[in-house]
Amino acid sequence: MLLEQRTLALLQKILPELEAGFDLPALAPPSESDYRKLEEILGEVAVSLRGNYPYFHPLYAGQMQKPPHPVARAAYMLAMWLNPNNHAFDGGKASSPMEKEAVAGIARMFGWETHLGHLTGGGTMANLEALWVAGKEHPDKWIVGSELAHYTHERISEVLKLKFKKIKALPNGKMDIADLERTLMEIPVGTVVATMGTTGLGTVDPLKDLLDLQQKYGFRIHADGAYGGYYILAGNLNGDTAEQFGLLEQVDSIVIDPHKHGLQPYGCGCVLFRDREAAKWYLHDSPYTYYSSDEIHLGEISLECSRAGASAVGLWATMRMLPPVPGGEFAGILADCRKAALELYARLRSDDRWITIMPPELDIVVWTLKGPDTRTVSESARSFFKLAEANQLYLSLFQYPTSKLPPSPDGPIVNTEYITCLRACLMKPEHLSWIDELWERIMRTMDHPDVKKSLTHV
């Protein structure tokens, strides 16, 4: 069976438990004709959804997409029979406390016993809230982030009418600290964005150096861990990377996406502030909500209004089943993803037909083909990408600046600004056990006549 279905039987078994909590007059069920129409439309939906890539399968390693854990999917669906809204305790009487408990568990991952935070619709909204608070704390000062930071930081700053400046990245993908300090001496910087896992290369900014500069210049540090934040739990990071993650408890705000490594359905992001006083920027009155509890409602510390309570329920259930603690089963899943990336990288390094950009710091691998020049290599990579999909191997492409290519005597002649690379996100729990199959399909694609033809000048 390709799609897991046993949880559907469990859901049908558990639904009466939910229903038993409401001593209310029965509602009339839909008519038989309604059910027939429902079946017809759902059939159309299923056929339409076949047009998607198989995001749930380990042969899909393109974007940062992984299937929700069965418990997350089932708990989310169970909550949908009630459709709670976690904007206020009134709309999410049970799911709001579950959100607070789950968010507190995430905060403890980073060493925070006290915090201010909540779930969001995703990392973009979470980062927007973090930069909104940053702008309130340091009005008229600049936001800066690495040129390899997610593009939304610059766009969010524009939306918030905040000034944003890109800091150079080194060839290893990390923020150039020397360029940052030059910037700090030139303009008033209020917040530095530290990317804890860039979405292109999976590299981690040097947080230790940022904290040292913070002592001198007094800026805030916002850690964007939307992709990589959960890797604080992995026990097999290299020493320098582990050190950077270990310092996260000292930053001012953190964003993490449970819908990436946290095994949740879309969309589920999370924003956290170390200082609970950040609540002062959120608090507001509403004439028809916030009346059922004297505690601060989630909607009073969120820019979003309506938010799916089902997201909180799914996350809470997953964290009950797989607690996010060092050495636990969930941490082991992350470690296996990194092992898979290291194994793929080692195989690519051992084959002289490839150029590997850098060792994977988390679970993203970036590489390209060897060729006479960067234009030819880029064309070959694009050809490989299309042919790999024909072999049911789903990768993505990444444009890497040729100015940052490591010097190599047998490297390609640089005649383009960027070189097109292949990119694999090995973030599914099954990827480690599927490495042989992934590698076999890479080799099969590499031996395709069209790929060889594109490299005839080598």
C-alpha cells in the first residue's frame, strides 16, 4: 500500500469518543443524494491530486516537503470535525491550551523556560512577527541578514517599512562577519537575522560571532530556524554547527516551522520571543472576544486573527508521541536525515564526474556535473534534472554564484554569473534506508545519452 490508511480506521473508532463529550440533540445527517454527490466530487479531487509530485515518497527529494506523521494527520482531522479557531480561548477552548503546551515544549528545546510565542500559518508569517517586534524595539534602525538568508526577510522588511541590507556570504555559505562589522560601523543596525540552516545550501550562520558583536554594538539577534531549527536535537552535527545551535538560548527571537522537520501538515510555523515583555506590542481590545478567560488569549499576542486550532492539535499529539528531546526517537529521525545526506555526499565525492559544492551541514546536498565551463555545466544540470524526473527521482535546482566556487585546477572555466546545481533535501525519515535506490537512479540518469551528449567537450 503506497498511502498509509490504517489511521482512517483508528479515526473512525475514536470519533465516537469525541462525540460522547457533547450531550446535545442529534443533527440530521446529509441525505443519501448528498453522500453520492460527495463521493463523486471526492473522486474528482483524487484524480486531480494525481497531478502533484509524490511529495510523500522518499524518491521525492526536491523541496522541503515531507509527509505529516500519521498521528499528526489523524489528530488534525479529528479536530476538523469541530473546526476550532485559536484566535481566542472562546473559539479554541480545548485547542488553545494544547497550543500553549506545544509551543512551550518547542521553547524548552532552545533552553527557554519562560517565553512569549504562538503558532502561525508558516515561517513567513512567523518571521514577519519577529521583524515587526524588532522594528518596534528599534525604530528607524536597519535589519540585516546574509545574502543567502531567505528572500522573505527583505520582502517583509519592505512591507513593514523597515530598511534592509544584505550582508555578504562566504564561499562556505555562512555570513561574512567582517562585512557585517563594516556594516555595523556604517549604519545603525537594530536586528541581525541569523539563519540556522539556509534553504538553499543548509548552512548555519556563525551565531557565536554574532553574539560577540552584539556585546559591542547592541543589536537584537533574530534566529531564523524555519528549516533547520529542529536540528538542535540531532546528536551527529559537526562540532562547530552543534556549538552554534547550543547558543540559541541567547538570541532574542526564534522562528521554527513544525510543518518542515516537525512532521506537521501545512501550514504550521512558530514564533518565539525570549522576553515576555514583547507582549506589550501586541495587546489590544476586542468588543466580542477575550471574555471567557482572564489569561492572555493567543489572539492578543498574534498579528494573525483566525488561526486553525487543528494545527495545534496535530502538533500537540505528535509531541506526545515523539517528544522533541535529545536522544529521543524524534531526535534520531533528524540524525538519520543527516546520515543520509552525508552518505549521498560521500558517494558523489568518490565519483570524479561530479563537483560537490560543500559538505552538508544539515540534510541538504548540492552538487553539479563536471564540464569544460559553467555554461555547459549548467545546461547539463538542467538536462539531468529533467531526465531524473523521468526516472522517478525528484530533485531541485539551485543557482550558486560562480564567484564563490572553491578554486580547483580541474574546475570549469567561469563564463556565467551563476552555475546551475542539483539539490537534494534528504529530510524524510525513510531517506537513509533509500540511499541505495536514490543512488542507483542518479547513476542511471548520469548514463543517459542526453547527459553524456551535453558533456562531450569534457
